Amino acid sequence: MLSLDELNGLDEDAFVRALGPLFEHSPWVAATAWQRRPFGNLGDLHGALIASVQDAPRERQLALIGSHPELGGHEARRGVLTAESTREQASAGLERLPSDGAERLAHLNRSYRARFGFPLIVCAREHTPDSILVNGATRLKHSREEEIAVALTEIGKIARLRLGDVVSEGRA
């Protein structure tokens, strides 16, 4: 774990190596936020990361959303999730779903992707399998623009929790 002071002192490459995994397969977010250093606290750092996403062109935002794996999907079954996603999906109990639960989640994933063109994203650490199914079913009623906004908000929650795993508020 890095202290905030240590993080503020990193060059861009080291900063991106440390924080790149906060946003699934999208180190550009950390690279953009690096330019806003120094950060006074974790909230400022998280805010800079979120601003990087919000200020990005729509196509880059959609690429970020699309870089996320499906919940309990084929990446999980093949064991090719990032370490962070593996832990998060496990925390929600997605690797222990009985076959009927796995099929319901797979159906939700297919329906969601067919409607919106990208995977259902939830901050898995805040959910159970049942709450994911309820949340996803509710979100199927949204417009695509509403879902883009919700997906980006969920990505921000995921990043905030991941940030707490790698950077401490304390000083060096």
C-alpha cells in the first residue's frame, strides 16, 4: 500500500502502474489524473480520476464501460478476470451461484447487453447475487443515456473501493 505522499511523488509511469488497475483495462484514466497532482486527500484523488472519465469523449467512456467483464460471465468461468474483478465478483458470491442462479444472471447479462450494447456494471462489493438480479432488471427499463450515466457512476464506486485497497490517506 502506498501513502498519499508517496503517490504524489511518483513519476507518471509509476503512478499509472499503481492506479491503472482502478479502472478496468483503462490506464488512461490514471494517466490523465496524474496531471492534476498533488492530491491533498483520497477524496481529491478520486475526484481527479472521476473528472478524467467525465471529461473524456463519449467514445472513450463507452470503451471504458465495455472493458468491464460480465458479472459471473465467461471471463469468470475461464478464470481470465483481473485480480481486482475476481475478488469483487467473489465478494458478491458470484462464483458460488447454483446453476439456476447462474442461468438467471446469464439471461440478465444477455438481455442487458442486447438492450444497451455493453455489459451490466454494478459495484459488486455492494451487492449480493439477488440484489444484482433485482438491480439489473430495474435498470433494463432505463434509456441508453441513463444507463451510460449509471454505469459510469458504478465504475466510480468500484474505483473508490479499489483506491482504498492501494493508497492510504496517511503520510509517508
